[in-house]
Amino acid sequence: MTLSVYARHLVPVAVAFSLAAVAIHHPASAAPPTDKVLLAPHRAVYDLKLAKSQSSRGVQGVRGRILYDFTGNACDGYELQFRQVSELDSGEGKTALSDLRSTTWEDGGAKKFRFNSENKVDSERTDVVNGRAERGAATVAINLSKPKDKALSVPVGSVFPTEHMRRIIVAAREGKTILEFPVYDGSETGEKLYNTLTIIGRPIAPAISHRRTPRPRFLRWQSLRAGRSPSAISKSRKRKTSAAASRRRSIRSRSNSMKTASRAR
């Protein structure tokens, strides 16, 4: 059984635009090698807030948080834990709490892929998906256990999410600007294949920092010891420096006066 193709934004590594079109199947063997792309484990947390609502009905406010936790390596495989909790306010004193959790694992060779996800609304389970996929010589075989037992397949040129991310990095290193791939990630009901178009922009140079040079450690330590802020100590030092300069000018002035009086005699 062949899956329907839908469009979706998938990968945050590059600016991706999705197309509602028939997937373009690229043979996996024709793709550039990705074994030199090393992905570092990382975690990111995003706070969500509705900036503007144009509808007079429906959702009036949204707030929530997204957790993105990526771990693993090429030997043990890559695992991604994703969670999004959102509170939706209808504006009529009614709120709904949505809790989406997803865990995926993909081996370093991009041949095996496991996935499971669960979505709850107000603590009641609404969707659950569980399954696995394995790349063969001719197709990618998929076996679902939830929401119901089902066997299906997608073209062998389809890629899994982590492999897709690695291929985007390879394409960027090679100076390419456009990359198309059908991606299977087991989302929704586990029966969808997403055709993706990735637009890779120019490299962005690191921003130049205009922050002031940090104060020496001894100054910060002295501030804590004296119970004063660094700015107060700085002002005190300026006053002391100004007073010392005034004393030196006074001494030079008296010395010049004495020399003038001596010459007059």
C-alpha cells in the first residue's frame, strides 16, 4: 500500500518550504555521503505565546512551551524527544490544555526508524501512534501497531528525519541552495509521506559584539568584599585619581612660584 503525499514544514535547520505535490523520489544511493556529518546532542526550550488573533471567534489566546531534546550518535543511533504543551483560551472563560509527546529513534545508517506519539486534550487521550519502519532494497516497509495494526510501504528514496537533516547540512557545505526529498517521520496517523523543499540561504557571519569589556575579577571581588557595586568603586577611583592630579598640579605650581622668587632676588 502506498501512502498519500502531504506538504509539511519539517526541519528547523534551514528555511523549508513545503509543496503540496507528488513526491520526487531520489534514489538513496545517489545522495551524497552523510557519514562525515556529526550531530551534537542538544536541548532547546521554546516559550509560545499568541501575538495576534484576527478572528472574532475561536481561539483568543495561546500560551505554552516546546521541548526539543536530541541525543545519540552514529553508533548508537539518534533519539529525539519532543513535547509541546499548549493552553488555548476561547475567550469565553473556557480553556483547553493540549499535551503532545513524541519519541523517535533512527539508526546511524538511516535504515531503521521507530516512532511513537501521544496527544492529550484536557488529560484525555485523543491520538496515539506507534510503529517502526525499515529500509529494504526496493521499498521502505512500515508496520504500525497503533492506532491499529497495519502494514504499508513508501518508496525507497524516502528519508527519515535525522537523515534528512544530515543531507541538508551536506548540501549546504556543497554550496547548494535547493534540496527536495520525501520525508517519512511517523507523525499524524503514521500513514503520511511529506514532500519537502528546502531553501538554503547564504552563510550568516557571527554578529559583532558591542558589549563593554568585562571588569577585572579583582574589581568584582573587591566590590563584594566592600559591600559596594562595581560602578560605585569605579566612581570612587575616579575621584581619587582626580584628587591626586590636583595635588600634583598644586605642587608644580608652588615649585614654579619658588623658582620665580629666587630669580627675582
